[in-house]
Amino acid sequence: MSYEPKTTQEVADGLAAHGYLADEGLVTAVFLALTLHRPLFLEGEAGVGKTELAKSIARWQNAELIRLQCYEGIDAAQAVYDWDYSRQLLHLRAAEASGEAAQSGTAELEGQLYDERFLLKRALLRAIDYGHTTPPVLLIDEIDRADDEFEAYLLEVLSDFQVTVPEIGTFRTDNPPIVILTSNRTRDVHDALKRRCLYHWVEHPSFDREVEIVRMRVPEASEVLARQVAGAVEALRAINLYKPPGVAETIDWAAALGRLGITEIDETVLDRTLGTVLKYREDHSRVRDHGIAGVVQQAFDRGLLHG
Amino acid sequence: MASFTVESNPDRLAVGFARILRRLDIATPLDSVLTFINALSLVGIEDRNSVYWAGRTTLVRRPEDIAMYDKAFNVFWEHRESVVADDDEQLKVTLALDTEDEGSADGNADASDEPTITLRFSGVETLRDKDFAEYSNDEMNQAQQFMQSLRMAGPPRPSLRMKPTRSRGKRPDMRATVRASLAASGEPMRRHWVEKGDKPRRIVFLLDISGSMEPYARALVRFVHAGVAGRQRVEAFTLGTRLTRITRELSSKDPDRALRAAGENVRDWSGGTRLGETLRLFNNEWGVRGMARGAIVVVLSDGWDRGDPIVLAEQMERLHRVSFRMVWVNPLKVTPGYAPLARGMAAALPYVDDFVEGHSLDALEQLTKVINHA
């Protein structure tokens, strides 16, 4: 059985010790997912740390992370299992060459061919047919990119944690993996799938939390710089941008500034490093129209270490 | 208004809360409630935040519902405390929420089951080029039949999903080849192939429901319904002073129910227009994120916009960049001597691939052709 935390505080501490600062809502969601053994469905803007959470849970639980990146057209052969065709063909040829094929009937040959040793286990089957005592963390990333057919299949797998390979039989587990699904919400995922899961909408972190995150992830950044970066990002999010910066961008930016040996944000610095935070040309011109000075001012105010 | 009786027992508490949520149209199936009860047994019912988050992770599944959930939770929590105070006494609480609708879910039984199409067809024939603005209610109902017969297929796009093919494709189908070679004792004599399948392109309808569109909107929403109910991967939104997604409401096959549901959900019928602003919302929340990518986007609007035309142009440009084809349906286009004088229309036109009429059944048939051959 997977490890079950006793309190939400334990979850918060465990994640923090492995580099993830979660707010109360997310901590409760993770706590419930681990204790109720339900998949956790995370939705939110790109870059708020959905994928990172799964990685942190895996580190905390000392479990293997099995990641299934979804994309359009993904099907069972890529997500669940496939046969190792070249080895199957080789086996057939060998059987024929040694005269074994002539002796044994087609049925027996087929039995040899569709054996577990020719089975290529993909992420979902691997997570279910998992030998160790610590179950893995199964990350099903960007489920909204897969198509409806795959969603229906996933629903089946997540309901019973079993997979049937017609030629061999059914794989099932009493020790189900910890399942995290993420979606950027480019389309609505079907209700039936969401209903199997616990749901959490991940928000951008508050200013103070973001400062903590930067301090944790970019230790070389001073507190003043961390506060300024978080302040500037806060100001940028308030402007009507196409793609407001996520936590990932905040961390990248702080790291970039650290690398450049910069200790305080000023207008030149912001102008020169805007590309690490904003990835649309229109957003760049919007910030410049809005006034770089204003953003820098807010960053400066936030940077002050008042009590 | 509705009244609920709730006790301090966690089970009943959870069930009572679920009922409040259902009243607010947050889908709350029984299995979610059971999960909620389990969650409560883990986090306890003493701490407000714990109960709040336990409920939110188990009962809410869409970010749109969070605001409603918060509202319901506040009311629920307040009266829950008074329940805890006097333990075993049942408290009756009347809940007044600031949603005006008292959804009469099964008000009038459906009066559908129309007679045969052939009988109606002659009626429709006379209507075909009549302007929607001059329709009576009866005529509208007849027209609906016709609209439902319009099939929106849209050009397919290649899917990444593979399907078997007879012709020699680019990719061998190893699975089938191995199967076949069994019969030939291991000799891969017959090779099988796969190729990419086809998939219908998504169609996104953006229907302007501002005051100036009123004569047409009631007909066009029926057309949009026919599209949404007719096939998969069709999305519908209304544009007014705000943006409302009506895909779920319109997906009911029964037109009366669908239109009623959509009508209840949309709060800004015949209000003002902020085309540019609502398009920006659409782009940010849905369109550019993925819904409009590679899709056929159909805007149904007269192009009157009270907002800044620069904003509209900018948003049209964004949408045009990700979509497969932009179609603009303007019911006023047929007016003799029409020129796109509306500032919004003029700003949007450079980004429109097909500019078509939409004032009559004939025009809608034409529009269907445009969509199908886009």
C-alpha cells in the first residue's frame, strides 16, 4: 500500500521538503487523493506548477514517476501496451528454420508469440503491473490534448485499475498508483472522467508564497531580488496580457537575473530580460505601452523589506 | 427559494450541502457526495477551511462553478454553526439566493413529434428567401425543421490516429503483418499497412446577441443549435456584453429544451455589444488556447460595436492566425446598397475569409455550403 499521510500538515511539510510550496487548497486536495486513493485532476493556466507537483510527490514518496504525455491521436499502443513485432517475427523465423514450426501447430506457435516476454508495457500498464511495494506516481500530462476516444479508455483503466490484454489475460493491482492528471483546459474534459477524480483548480500563487518559491528554487537570489521579481511578475499579471507569466517563468527570470549578476531590477534590466518572462511579441509591446517604469516601481515597492 | 433541513451529522450535512449545490445548477452526482462524506471523515468538520477544501476538491469540477460554490458554502457554513450549537435539534433554514431563476425544469411537456417533413416542405419553400426579421412565431417553427435538415460536415483534417488501408501506405501495420505471417509459418508474405485517418474539423459559432441583432438572433440561435446537436466537435458561444458558452445547453437534441436552457444561461440577451472585448475573452479563455486552432470559426454578427474598433481588429487578427478559416455571417449584408459601414465590421473584414449573408433560410443553406467547402 502507498504511504498515507495522517494530517494535511504532513503533506505540506513533505512537499516543501522536496521543493514544492503548496497552498492550503492544494495541500488538502493532495491529502485527500492519497488517503481516499482517488486520481487528482489538476486544471489551471500553463506554468502554475501542475506537472511539478506530480514530480514533487514522487520525490517525497520516494516513488518512481511514470509520465504519460498526451497528444492528439495517442492510442492504446502508445499508452498501454504494444507487441514487440520485430522480435516476434524473428522468433517465427527461428522456429521455422529449426523445423519447430512444422512440428508444432499454428495454435502453439501463436501461444509462444503472444507471450508476456514479447509484450512492450507502456506507461499505463507499467503503472498497474508494477512489482515493487511502493506504488509509482502516474502522471497523465495534458489530458486535454488527447482525443475523446482515449479519454473513454482512460476512464475504464482508472475505474478498476486493470488492463486486459486479449492474448494474455487481465493485469490488475491491489496497490494502485498515485494518479495525477493535468489539463490546460484547451477543451472540456468529459464529466465522467472528472467525476472519477478529485478536482483542483490551480491558481497563481500569492505574492508572499511566490517570494518563498523563488527563494527556495533560486537560492542564489537575495531576498530583495526575490521580492522584486515576484512584485514585477505580480504587476505584469495585472496588465491585460495574452499569456500572463506563470510560476515557471518567475523562477526562470530570477535564475536569469542571478546568472547576469543583477541584484536589483531597473528599467534597463527589465527591458533586456523581458523575453524570459513574456513569450508573445504583442505582450512585449503592451508592457512597453503600459510603461516599464510602472512595473519597475511596483517591483521596487514590493522589494522593500518592511515589517 | 428553497428550504432545507440539515443536521449536524456529517452525512446529512454533506447531503444537505449537495442539495444546495444542485439548486445552483452545479452538477453534484451521488458518487461525488459519497466521496465528500469520506473526505469529511478524514479532515473533520470543525475547521471551516478543511470543510471548504474537502468540498471543493470533491464536488466542484469546473472553474466556472467556483464562485457559485463559494456563495453556497458561505450560506451553508453560517447556518451549520447554529446547528452545532443546539445539538440534536433539527433546524429548518430557508435559503434565499440571489439567482432570480426558479428553473421550471419540466414546465411544459414537449410539443414536438412534428408531422412528416414532406408536408412541411412546401411551407418552408415559401419561406426560403423571407427575411428572418419578418418571421412570425409559426414561421420560425417551420424554419427550424429546415435548419435541422442542413448537415454541417466541414472539411476533414488528417488525424494522427491510424487506420488500416488496402493501398500500400507509408507505414507498415506490424500488428496485422505478424498475425498474417503466422499462417505462413513466420514468413511475412502479406504485408499490411496503415494510414492517417480523417477527423472532422471543429466548428466554433460565435453568435452576437446584442440589441441590434435581435430580429436575427432568435433564428440564428436555432441554426447554431442544429449545428451543435447535429454532429460532434461543434462549439457555440454568445457574444454580448459578456461571453457565454452555450455548447452544453444546445447539445440537447430537443430544440425546445435546448433553446430554453440556453436562454436561461445567457444573461445579456439584447443588451449592448462589446464585440472586441468579448472576442478578447474568447481568445484568452478558449480560442487561442486550443479550441479555435485549426477550426472553422463562424461569427454571426452585424458588426455594430460600441467598443474600440482597434481592439476588435487586434482580436480578429489573433483569431485569424490560429483558425483554419474565418467566416463572418452578417444578416444586414443583403440590404441594398450595403457597405460595411459599421466601424466594427470594417475593422474585422481584413481578417475574414468568407463574408456571407445570414438573413434567410436560403442564405443559411448557402452558409452551410461555405462551411462544408471551406
